[in-house]
Amino acid sequence: MLAELERAGQLKRDSEYRDLGLVMIEYIRMGEEWGDYGFEEDGWVEHIVSYATKYDIDLAFTPYFKSEWENQRKELGDTSKLPNPTSKKNDPWDWKKKVSQ
């Protein structure tokens, strides 16, 4: 999803998708909780934080993440690990394959 939004030029602070930061926060929360159900997070939380860092998307606007945002950004915000935005691949982390297993 984020790779596709990046290619479309909509992964940015002033995106036409006004709730982008909120959706990103929810995926981070899911990543923390899904381990209880046998689904491995496998680094995608780090990618979400990296995208937010790269495009200056503020995730600190929610009480859940406000106290942790700066630490997360420093620790996990390495944008060099993100897929090439010009890639045509819509699923750079093979989610479809992982979810169907």
C-alpha cells in the first residue's frame, strides 16, 4: 500500500488521503499485536516508520504514539531499506504470499 502511494506521489504530509498517518499508526499497532496470533511482523513496522520519516508524515498526533515517535524515528527510520519507488512491484514485501499461507 505505501509503496503504491509513494509511486502515485501521495505518500506525503499533505496527501489527499488525510488519514494516512492514522492508518500507518494502526498498522504499527497491529504489528505489535499480531505476534499473539502467530503472524510474524517481519520488519514491516520498521518500513512504516521509515516511510513516515522519509516523507515527514507526523505520527505523533495520536496519544498512542506521541511519547515514542522521536525514539522510533531515530531507531527505525532508516529510509535506505525502502524499496525503489520507481519499481512496478505493488507488493514489495510479498504480503499476498505471506497472508495466503
